[in-house]
Amino acid sequence: MKLGDRAKLKEAVEHYDAGRLAEAEALSRALVKADPRDVDALQLLGLVSFLARDWERATACFKKCRRLKPREPRFALLLGKTKTFEGKLREALECYEAALAQRPGYVDAKVWKAATLERSGDVEGARAIVEGLLQKDHRSHDLAELRWRLLRSAGEHREAARVVAEALGQMGLPAPVRANLSFLLGQALEEAGEHADAFAAYSKANRLLGERFDAAAYAAGVDRVIEAFSAARLAALPRASAASELPILVVGLPRSGTTLVEQILQSHPAVRGGGELKTLVEVERGMPGVIGTKAPFPDCLAELSKAHVDALAARAAANLSEIAAGAERLVSKNVDDYKRLGIAALVLRGARVVHIRRDPLDNAVSCFVSPLPPQGQPWSTRLEHIGFAIRQYRRLMDHWRKVLDLPFFEISYEELAADPERVTRELVDFCGLAWDDACLRHHESKRFAMTLSYDQVRRPVYRSSVGRHRRFEQHLAPLREALGNEDSQ
């Protein structure tokens, strides 16, 4: 690596350590483009992609690192961590075993093997590994997080808080790591009933994530979507020739209950859960190329023909069919697909939309206290920004209800929590499926939920999160002001 590139890499690492992930990503991408064999830049790009939950790019980076340095067990570990969060637990365990075969005493690989066992339901296997590490006085922030999970599951919330508070005292932790530990501390304190201290921890975590939200640009983006898919323009746009009942698009704000709805549906034997599929993202990105225009989306819609839509629809159908693997229905719950329902109306004829709503105060607080990736949800680190984003979201969803010809099913999270059987039966019927009792036992499913909510959907539908915002009422004035008259359902 040239001296100048080495300086750029150092700068990129400093950005990463400080939590300035957009800057770290831009520099690492440029370095990888200049030298695709630069392992250090590849690793950094993989780490940034991991934090952004871009599992595909993170996997590609870490796999290439392994090919370039096959004797370095660190890359097997990083690939395994990606597979763990992606929900591919068997592949993850294989990666950790490979790392341990290269370095038998590799503590981080043992920790993540235990973490993956915990996620797969083998809590005792995870505890055994943790106890062995503690006997040898091993300490790390990853081990602290795993201990936090195990202690919480045992109801030992104050001890869980002590463990992560101790980890936060370690020197030299990057800002993203400190932010994650602060979120964990807040959750443990909240569960221990220490709500004021919990809110302070959550606030610190969000400050560490940084604030890079441009409210005017965000609202302008919603304006562009509404204009591009106005009732008149949408009526004039071509639709795909072929229709399919395969896709079920579950949309809603982060932390609104979309993972729960997916888990309920994928418990049905005729349904496969796809997680946060990028099908509509790829249609949007690929549209200018298919049309053969330099106009970006959504400007390129003016040149969209029936042949173009059919080509895009064929690609999407092939992708969805491969993932569905013979299932009658495939659930996609990409968190940003609510912005792309106009595209879905064009290329996914026959698709159904399930929209889950949650009390905006509860929803906002749940976003604020969760480690959402700031690259994807830059509004999530301040309550007033969350309130603003919720208003924009509702504005766009109101528009879709008026103009789209896709079938909509609206679910209230609170109604689902209060009367799960009635709402679940209505949901299954909307999807054109025969009733199956397995949908009421979604928490028994062996299928893995690939989101922050993975441990929550292992339980039956519960009501404890309804009214959660009341725990922090004294701090919510900025949120209520930002929501205006939309601070209720």
C-alpha cells in the first residue's frame, strides 16, 4: 500500500472508531477500488457493512479476506459473526470451528460460538462455554454482551447492568461498541425498574451514534415519491403482464412489530419468511439500466415501457421464486419497502401488503432505545427527529392507501397483543391461506428471526410493551411536540 493510501486507511479507521461510519465507508470503498487485494481496507469495509446490516457486502469482504490470508483465523471469525446475525447459524458455527482449528485458544471465536448457540436455543451449551472463559478470567465486550443476554434470561437484570457497566470501563473501545454497550446497560436498568438511569444510558448511546439527520432532505424525498407516484401518473404507468400471489410485503416502521408478523406468517406450513429482502431495492437500482437511460430513479419512470416493466418483473419473480423454494407465499419485510410500494404495484402484480401500525409514542421510544443502524435510520438518535420521521412515514402511507391498487391489510400492534387469535386468523385469511394452528404457536418455530427482535419472537404475543413510553414520560416533551396531533393512533 502506498504511503498516501496508508494515511487514508488510518483516517478511515479513526472515523470508524469515532462512529463516523459514512466517512469510514467512503474512504474504505475508495481504497478497495484502488487495490482490491488490500486486506486491511477490505476488513474495514466489511466491518462498516456489518454495522449497516448489509450482510451480503460484509460476507463478500470477509470471504475475500480469507482467500487472501487463509491462515488468519480473524477472518473466519468475522465471517461467522456475519452469518450469526444473518440467521445462518449452522454456517456461523462452521466458521467458528474453523477459526478454533487454526487457533485453539481463540477466545473471541469461543465467545461467538457460545453466542450463536444461545441464539439457536442451546442456552446450556452457551453457559458452559462462558463459565469456562470466566474461570480463566477472560474479559471482552463481546463476552459482556453474551453474559448480559444470559443474565437477562435468568431475570438477573441488576447483575446484567453491572457486567456491561464494567465493560464500558474498558479503554480504547470504538464508539459503535460503546454505543451498543450503553443500549444494553439501558435495557438492563429499565428491566430493573431504574427508568431514569435507563433513559440516561439510552441517551448516551444515541449521542455516541452521532447525529446526521437532514430533516428537509428527508421530507423532500417523501415529496419526490408522492409526486412520482401521484394518482394520475400511477394510472398511466405500465404494469407487469404476469401476476403472482407469492409475495407478501410486511411494512411498518422499525420496532413496530414487523418481525412478529413475519414470524406468525412463516409459522404457516405454506409460507416462507424471507427477512429483509432487497428485491424492490434491486428493481429500483436496476430500473435506469433496463430502460437504458441516464435519468436516475424516479425520473426514469417517464421512460418506462411495458417491456421494461416485464423485464424487471421477470428478474424479481426469479429472485423471489428461488428464495421461496416451493412455498406458496414468501414474506418480505425490508424496513424501507414502504417507500417502494409504488414500484411493487408495477412489478409485483398479485402481491399483498400487510401494514402494521403501533402507538407512535411507544414506537418512537422503542426506536430510541434500540441500536438501529444510523446509516439506514439517521433520524433514530433524537426524539424530535423520530417524531418528524413518523409524521413523514404516515404521510406517505396515507398517500399509498389512496392511490395503490394493491390489497392492504392493516394491523394494529395493540389489537394483535390484546386479541392475537382473532387478528391472526384475519391475517391468514387475507393472505389467501387455509387456517393452521401453528400460526398461534409462532414462538415455537425453529425458524430464526434475523433482526433485533430475535429473542422477543420466541415468546407468545405479549402486552408488556404496550404503553412502554409511560416509563419515560418526563423526557418525551420533544417527541410529543414533533408528533403534533399524531401522538396517538
